[in-house]
Amino acid sequence: MKKSAYGGLLRLLAGMAAAVLLTVTLGGCGGADGEKKHTREIFAMDTLMELTAYGDGADDALSDAVNKIKELEKTLSATLEGSDVYKINSAAGTAVAVSDETLGQIRTALSVSENSARLNSGRPALDITVYPLVNAWGFVNKDYRVPGDDEIVALLKKVDYTRVECGNGTVKIPQGSEIDLGAVAKGYTSQTLMSVLEDDGISSAIVSLGGNVQALGTKPDGSKWNVAIQDPLDADGVIGSVSISDEAVVTSGGYQRYFESGGVTYHHIFDPSTGSPARSGLLSTSVVCDDGTTADALSTALFVLGLDKALSYWRTVGGFEAIFVTEDGRIIVTDGIKDSFSPAEGTEYEVIVVSSRTK
Ligand code: AMP
Ligand code: MG
């Protein structure tokens, strides 16, 4: 491996802000047609969010977008009393009425759980009921710890996405279980912001919610947005950029949130079959897809699956493209975006394009 994975905790912590910066090359402050650029920053969902929109009415539209983010945070937070997720968790064992928005995300997550389980001997890579483990490892309250094996085994008994029941406007989970929409909520939020901005008459905008970037239309001059993808081993570096319009680019990686204990790094993306942070040989997974929620669900799931099964998912289920950074120094690009991905100049990674047909 060319560099040590997770090397330099302080350097990376210092770079956490950079990790969530708008990793987008906007190219100037206005479009060729002189449309004015408006920006807004908000810290929500534990992430710095950067919103950019162009043209008349963009400032008001961004205010609507910020309000929508605040509203969604109140609905989707697992820790905020009164949120849909909080209600589902505290009423475990009985059906709870939730918004269509919450229900839609849960359904998207469950379908990715099912698809991933099919490709992984029945073991899902995405499972929203993994929350008790996320909590036990300290990722909810940031009081990080490594649970003992017995504790992990006991908590794993509560993890089973097949027991989440979606009804007509309701969700029910088994007593003792808890869910967390952390793997999809930001993707859903970026997707929703596209509608909010569009309804306000905006045709050119881009939002960056941590590792989730989503674009509405093109830049005002008609060219595509260039979204930089962070180097998981270098908080100040990028591995390249992908050009998009009307699409989401969502990245999941162990470098985004982690702690160290006894010289070992533990990150926030769990393998629901082991109850521990996934060790799949990937440093990051970026998914490019029309739908932000799906992109977010997939980026987490494919990270857990590891490269080979992730590529099987891409080949058999499809509907997205992806860029994987592997621990052994490779950037794997699916062939549907080979022309829109530009590796960083002089990158030390080996760039490999994979075809949808051959392995
Ligand atoms: P993401 O950053 O989108 O990859 O999502 C990671 C977040 O989703 C974590 O912070 C947890 O809250 C939650 N999570 C971690 N592992 C999983 C998993 N395997 N399935 C579902 N949610 C997960
Ligand atoms: Mg995700």
C-alpha cells in the first residue's frame, strides 16, 4: 500500500472540515450569462452543508432550502425527541405513524438491504437496525469505546432488517430494536433540496452535505459540475473529479468518522453481520446516481460489501455508477462514468476501468 491507511490522526482531524467542504469546482463566481451566484452554509445533521444556487430568486430559494434541512433534521434525527425515528424506536413493538418522507427512505434502505443480502449469502450490507451497535461503539454520543465480544453478540440479536414492517403510513419494529437513518438521510435531504430549489424556479444549483453532493441542472454556462472526490488517505488531497449534471455523487469512507483505540482505527460504517466496523478492503466508495437517497444507501452498502460483491451489485442490479478506492492503492471506475471521471494529475493510485460484462 502506498501510504499508511488512517495515518496521522491529528492531520486527518484537522482535515475533517476539509472533508466536508464543498468539493466542487465551480469555475468562477458567475455564469457566462452573468447569473449571480448565491451561497449558504448551515451546520445540520452533524455536517457542514454548503448550498449554491444561481439566478434570480436564488437567495430566497436557498432560504427555503435551509428551512427544509432544519425540518428534515427534526424528523430524521435518531436522538431528537419527537422525530419520526425517535418515535419508531421508543414505540418498538407497535406501529407508529410517520411521514411519507420517512417511510420512503426506509423503503429505499430496505430494498438495498435485500439486494445486498442476495449477493452476500443472505447477509445484508445495509441494515438500518444496526443502530444499537452504532450506539454501543460510541458513534451516537461521541463517547467512543470498543465493546466486548459478548456485548456485540448480544446486540447483534437485535439487528434484522427483515423485521422492519412498513405499513400504510406506519412503521413497526420489534421490541428491543432501534433504527437509524444515518446511511440515507443526507442523500434524501440532497434529493429533496433539488425539488425545493426547482419549485422556486432555480435551474442551476449544487449542494454539498458532507460526503453527499447533488446537482440541479448544469452550471449557468451549460457546462457540467466538476465534483472532486477526496483522497481517503490525504485530507488535503483529491483522487480526481467526476463531472455531473442532475445527479448525485455520494461518498462513504472510513476516513469520514472514526476513533483510535490501542493503535487500531475504528470507523463508523458497520458490517451488520459482525457488529464491528466493516473491513472490506475499501477506503471509500463513491456512487453516482440520479437519485440522492439511492446513492447514499448504495455508497454505504457497497463499502461494506467490498469491491467484488459491489461490482456484482453494479452488474446485476445496476442503475448507478461508482468509483472505489482500495486499500491496495487502486481507483476502480465503472465504465459508465469512465469519460466523466478525471484522475488527479500525478496520482499515485493505479486507475482501472471495469466493464459491465467482464470481471
Ligand atoms: P454513510 O456515511 O452514508 O456511509 O452512513 C454511515 C452512517 O449510517 C453511520 O454513521 C451510522 O449511523 C449508519 N450505519 C453504519 N453502518 C451501517 C449499515 N451497515 N447499515 C445501515 N446504517 C449504517
Ligand atoms: Mg450512505
